[in-house]
Amino acid sequence: MQNKEKVSWGTIFGVSSVAFGIHVGGGFATGNQTVNFFVKFGWTAIFFPIISMIILNLVFRSGLLSALINKSTHYREWSDAVFSPAQVIFSNVYEVCYIIILLLAVSASIAGSASLLQTYGLSYGVGVLLTGAVFFLLTIFGKDLIAKASTFMTVCIVVCLLILCALGLSHPNANLGAMASSSNAPLGIGAAVWSMLQYAGYQSFTAATLSPFVASLKNKEAINKFAILNFVLNAAMTALTAIMLLAWLPLLQGQTLPILFIATEVGYGWLRHVYGIVLFFAFVSTGIGCIFGFVSRFENKLLVKQLPNITHRRALTSLISMIAAMAISMLGLTVIVARGYAYMGIIGIFLMIIPSLTFMWYRNAKGIATSKKALEEKEGTSE
């Protein structure tokens, strides 16, 4: 299992870009998700995004180590190994939840993209169809294309959001001092903590989505580097956008795309259009990452004899998931984020976070130690 081969930072960044891309989709890059899970609770939005990312990346590390030890190539293999010997129950529960999560994440990306395209004059329905077509084309040619596309889009997203946050926080409409006051916690600290855990719980389901990419990371050292890099990237961007949104909170009521609203209000026409492009990238990066997790699960299970060409099987699997996601997207972004994400986040706390930080952690440590010992014995024999 252990491979001593050095893994380049470029490869690690590519996998981290996939994870970041899944995270920053329909809910995050619009600001809708950040407002609903962090910002509306007041001053805690400054710190709680960072805590949630610590939890999330510990889950990612645990999940990737499990995939490495058990040689999992898709989420079902991963869950069967993780929940053994009770996989008949928990692995099936996980698969149902995973499919729901996938459909919610992809539908949120489609809904957000359709809402964005509406601001440019297209109807919501046409926006749904156009976005679905882009997702479909990018998910049928394998994980290498996903990683390359996600790397490019991640760089664009980070640069644009950094510029936007700097301009947004320096704008006269921003009032961070008043909104960050310790007296500004309208729903209470307990509710803020619970919402933060729900956020981490929902996002933690994507740990198994990264299973196909563990072959690129190769060993524990690369996985540790991935977890650190992914934490820095996600925590920095989540906290920074939360702070900006908090500063603008009184003006964001009823906004489906709050960050786009800020980009428009700061008064730079070019910034609004650049952000619109980057926002579309964010939707695409999440959509293709989630759908590929589904494709990798069924590409060698669905109609193998009838469709011997793997690209054709990937296309069919992607198409099925896209049709379901497009149907859900008609509910609208806010409904998907505020209700769907929250309910699945509760399940994620108990099905993903707690197991990842308890018995999975113990199993991984034991598996790594066993593998290391076997490798040392093999090297000793060869000498």
C-alpha cells in the first residue's frame, strides 16, 4: 500500500483543486451557502468557517487514507471497506445519502448557473439546459481532464474572489465593525455551532468522491500535504468571503446571489463581468467533480456488455445523473441550500464526521503501521 515515490506539489494542488472545486460550487461561490450557514449568525462568521474547515480536512485525510489502504477506486468500494463488517447496512445508507448529496450539489450548481445566466437575459430553463450540457461534456473523459480543468478554474476563482473581497471590504457600504460586534449574534451561539457542524457534515460526504484520485497521491505523506494545502485554501477563502458578506449583511436580504450583488454595487463594470465568468467556473468545477464520483462508481457496472466502449458508458451514467439534477434545480438555489444541505448536514455529522475521527482514524493508523512493517520486511529480504 505504501509507496515511497515523491509526489509533486503540482499533482497535490491538482487533487486539492478538485476538492476545492467541489466545495466552491453553487452555494459557496454565490455567497448563498455562506450566508445561510455562517453569516446570518453574526460575529461567529469570522471564526466558525475556519473551524469547519479543520473538521472537514481531518475527515478528508481520514477518507483518503482509507481509500489508499483499501485501494478504493470509487465511493462504494470506499464505503464497503470503511463500514465493514456492518457494510450491508451502513454502506447502503451511505450510498443513498451520497446520491442525494450528489444530486443536491449538482442541482445547486445548475440552479446557481441558471440564475446567473438570467442576469444576462437568458431564461432560467435555457440556463439549466446549457449548464447541464457543459457538465455532461466534461465528465465523460476521465479524471485527468477533471483535475486539469479544476486546477485552471481554482486559480481563476481564488484570484477573482481575493480582488472582490478587497474591494468589497473597503467600500462605504461595508460596515464590518458594527456587524462583527459581540452583541450581534441574533440567533445565539448554540445555533451558530450547530449550523457550522451541519456545514462540515454536508461537505464531508465528498471525502469519498476523492477516492479515484488517491492513486495520484500514492502515500500518506502526500495525503498529509494535500490536507494541509486544502485546509489553507478552503479556510482562507471561506473565512474571507464570510467576513465580506458579514460586512454587507443588512443589504443582502432576499439576494439569491449575494456576492454577485456586491460585485455589481462596488461600481466596477468589468469586475461584475469577470466575476460572472468565474462564478460559472465555480458551478462547473463542483458539478463535474460530483458527477464524476457517480460516473466512476457505475462506469464498469452499467450495461457493460451492451456498451463495451467506456466513454459511452460514462456518457450514459452522466446523462442519467444530469437529468435528475436538472429536475431538482427547478426548485431554486436558496431552497436547495437552506433545506437540502442542512438536512443532509445533520446526517453527515453522524455518518461521516464522528466515524472519520474515531474508529476510521484508529483503523487507518493500524493499516499504515501494518503496511510499513510489511514493506520493511520485504526490503530486508531483498537485500
